[in-house]
Amino acid sequence: MRHIAFSLPTGIGAKIGGYAGDIGHIVREFSKYFKVIVNPNAVNGGILSAINQNMIYLEGYAFDEFICGNINLNLAQKPNKIGVVFDCEIPENILNVHINTINALKYVMGLNVLEPVYTKEPVGVEFSIKNNISSGTILNPNTLLEACKLSKENGADAIACVCYFGEDADDENYSNGVGIDPIGGVEAIISHLVVKELNLICAHAPAFFDVDISQKIENPKVSSECISSTYLPCVLMGLEYAPRLAECGDLSNKEIEYLIVPSTALGSKAVLGALENNIKICAVNNPSSLDVGCSKLKCSDILVFDTYQECLDKIKKG
């Protein structure tokens, strides 16, 4: 089967895919015809996930490194042993919901989740929106890395981090399907840090002080979050068959035919890496808070499409 890469950057307010797994159904359509490299943001949806056997779940930092040719992938031949790292600041009642979630996934889906590891100190997550981009900081990254290293030593093939965000991250614009995910940026910072330091795939699920689910009709773009008391299920389902990172592996960027990205997000490391490695770029009309299009990139080789369906119809033909 042919291989492509589908990127939906986190925290840029993309009209399609900037919310809670709302581009998942589109990625699934591409996966009917291709093996698709996806970043978590493209398929994660709270207690739901769009992941399937024709998708390869690759965290954003690793995604960029792979497209640039700096790493290869060893595809999982059996389910990963998944480590879970909890921020010690998570209150007991919220932690219990996450423990129940892990046990449910172990018994219902047979996921191989190891005993959780807890940070010795609070991670200290702060999040914000600056210049229309989701951002944030980690006050104590060392305690997170220490716990993740222990999880790796315990046998984890991939790691799910659950940090405490404390205050509610409700944003009225985002809730109405027109804003920017306020926590997406700092979630990317967390996962990038762990992957870069441990050379192990990681994805993040936030823990809030409130686990109540909505009892009113919400915008469809965020509805999967509104029925989720924890965001851990989609992360664990994605990590189950996440690849291993390697210098030499089963899959290299030379086997990727196309990189599909929003037409306003052409300034990423992955896009620049694709241009250098003869991977064809498909820019799909999908407005976001970014404004780096073909004219600013000054590249005439990019394929431009009005819709994802138009893009799919074209690349199926080769």
C-alpha cells in the first residue's frame, strides 16, 4: 500500500481539524487508499479516536524529524507496552477517573498498559493564546522527564503523559467552533520534550479539576470533548501501535509520496523537509490563524486544492 503523511498542526485554529477530532473522518477516508502517517491532533477526540490499522500515529516532533529524514520508523508488529505518567498534582478524585479509564481500556480492548508512574513534584503547566497561536510553558520539566525515564526503564514502548491543568480551559470561541484550542500549544511542548529526550513516542492528555460532561447541545466540532470526562482514551488507543523511532527502520521518508497540510500552514519544519526530500506537498484550503501560503513560500511545485476530497481524488490517481 502507498504511503502519505497527513499533518494538522496543533493550536493554530484550523477551520477543519482545529477542534476535537473533527478532521478524523477525513483522515479515515484517505486511509482507505493509503497508509497514512498522522499526528495525534488529526485523530484524537477525547474518549473517541479516528485511528485505524492503516494509520501510523506519530507525535509532532517525531513527525517533523521523520519527514526531514532524520529518523526512520520501525512499525509495531504487536501491541506496545504503554506507560502512563501522572502529574502528582492531580487531585485524587480526578486521578481515580483516569485509573478507571485505564482499567476499562485494558479489560474492554485488551490494551497493555503498565503500572502508572507519578512525578515527584508538580509539573506546573501554564497555557495561553499569544498572537492567535496556542502556547504555554512547563515550570518543572525535569520532574516530568524523570518520571518518563522511569516508565521507559519499566518497559514502556510508548508513553502517555497526563499533566494537571488546574483551571478550566474553557474558551467561548473555541467552544463555538470558531476559536483556537487554548491548551493545544502547551500539549505539543510537553510531547515534543519527552520524544526529543527519550526517543520514544509520547502523547499528552490533560487533566482538569472538573470532569462533568455537558448536558446541552454543543457545537459538533467540539462535541467529542463534551462527552469526555478524560482525554486519555484517544491517546492510549493511538499509542497502542505507535511506531518505534530508529536510525534504520522499516519505513523511511523516501516511501512517502505526499504531505497534506492546510494551505495557510506551509512554514512548518515538515513542509520544508518535504521540499528538500522530494515529497510532494498538497496544500488544502483550510483557513487557520497562520498566514504562510504558497506566495510567501515562493514555491511553484506545491499542489493546491479547494477541498480534502479534491485532494484525495487527485492523489489516488498518482
